[in-house]
Amino acid sequence: MIDAFEQHRALLFGIAYRMVGSAAEAEDLVQETYLRWERQQADTIVSTRAWLVKTITRLGIDHLRSARKRREEYVGVWLPEPLVDTQVAAPDAMAELSDTLGLAFLVLLEQLAPVERAVFLLREVFDHDYADIAAIVEKSEANCRQIVRRARERLARRSQPEPARSTRPAMELVQRFIDACMTGQIQDLLALLTNDAVLYTDGGGRVRSALRPILGADRIARFFVGIRARSLIDAQAEIVRVNGEPGVLIRRRDGNRSVMAFAMAGDRLRAVYMVNNPDKLQRLSVQAGSAACSARPMMPGADSATPMPTSSGVN
């Protein structure tokens, strides 16, 4: 029984993480699925994979429904918990977490209701046929087809920036962005951002962050210039993989950390996702030697570091 379950663990984590946007909660769902699996009689299960996928999907739907109120009451912008070159999932699990793992995609999924999200993911990401999906969510095939169509239309109305692919140009663009943050030159930052760029910062009420998305290249550039001398003093910046894509880990001298992920439009950044909430970074573990470049000071030589400033909508 254990071996049969372990063969599907990576898939189950992939479904759960996309459903709930939290590695810790996804692992809890995987564990609950295992406990339920352990209580089943093996000869009563026709397909191990089908049973496990149905169970974790139903658990994910229930979890999202119960978490809705917490999401509504969340302080500021909610972003998914980032996977930072992580040990949370084994290397083979990362193969399951493919192109649809990026923060930009997960943020987009927040527009969908729990069942809608489950049906869309099972069809568009995990390529289940409608008959299987109908059995999982206990709806008709026709209803599932309609849910997918509506979800596609709804997401299509939202601008979908390209994820920051793990290519050399993408890595270089991220490095140039960090260099511009180090120097604090507004023009350098503006040259790297699209005019309609958006910055999302998630502090969860735990650390000072922008309560609303910051819109426009000029406001974003001024935001990073503003926090340069206050939050980034003696900070170490390291390019890492965030959800499989180029991102940045910032370690501040006061012990606080931030993780940034990006979405691109051609050779510019169209979205920056900055997770500051320490609750979402507790599991952060960067493998030694995995980053594209060594950690480096963002702005050395100052005496003290302070939290992010109250500007541009910052709490």
C-alpha cells in the first residue's frame, strides 16, 4: 500500500499545491490523503491513481472553501507560498510541477471558485478526460465542459504575462533588475519594466508591505528606490529558482527575508511578485550551489536596517 501511494506522491503534491497555493498546506492534504488511503481495503479500489486524485481534489476543494474567509480577511495582497529551489518536493516531483507552477499562473487561479479551479486544473494542467473529472467533482460531463469554457473565458479577460523562463536572457534580465535596485537609479529600473507593470507585495500583516498592488513602471521604480536605503542595507541578494523560474532571495541583516518572482513581456518585466510574509518563508531552504550567482550585498556599509517605508500604499 505504501509503495503504491509513494508512486503518486509527486502528482498529489502537484495538484494540492496548485489548488491551495501553500506547500505546507499541500503536504497536509497529501498526508490526509495517505491516512484515508491506509484505511481502505486494497481490493475495493479499482484504480489507485484515480482514487488518490479524487480524494486529494475533494480535500483541496473543501480546504479552499474553508479558507475563503481567511483569504478575504488577509491583510494586504495574498500571494502563494513560493517554492524556492526547494526540498519540499523531491526532484522527480518538480518534473510534475511543470510550466503551470509559476506564481503568475497561481495568482491568476485565485479568480476561480474552488470547484471551478479543480475542474480547470484537472483538465488544462493534468489532462484528465471529462468523464474522470465529472466523477471526481460529482458533476456531469457537460457541466464540467461548461466550467472549463467559462474558466478559460474568465482568465482570458485577465492579462496573462509570460512567466520568467529559465533561459539565459531571463536570468540576465533578473540580474539587471537586482543591479538596478542596488544602484537605485530610477532610469535603469524604468528601462526594465513595461509601462503597465504591476508589483505585488505580500506581508500578511506581519511585516510592512504595500496593501494594494503598485501599478505602473514609475511608481514601482520609486518604490524600490524608496526601500533601498531603508530595507536593503547590507542585504544579500541571490538569484534562485522560484517555482522553477528565475527569482531572487533577499536576506536582510535583521533576519527578515523576501522572495521575488517575475513575469515578463518580451525583454522587460511586466509583473513582480514579492513575498515578505515570514509565515510563507519558514520552509525556505536554498540548496548550496544551486543559485545562478553567489549572494552579494545589495547596499553595503550602513549601520542599521529598518522596515519598508510607508509610501506607495505601504502599510
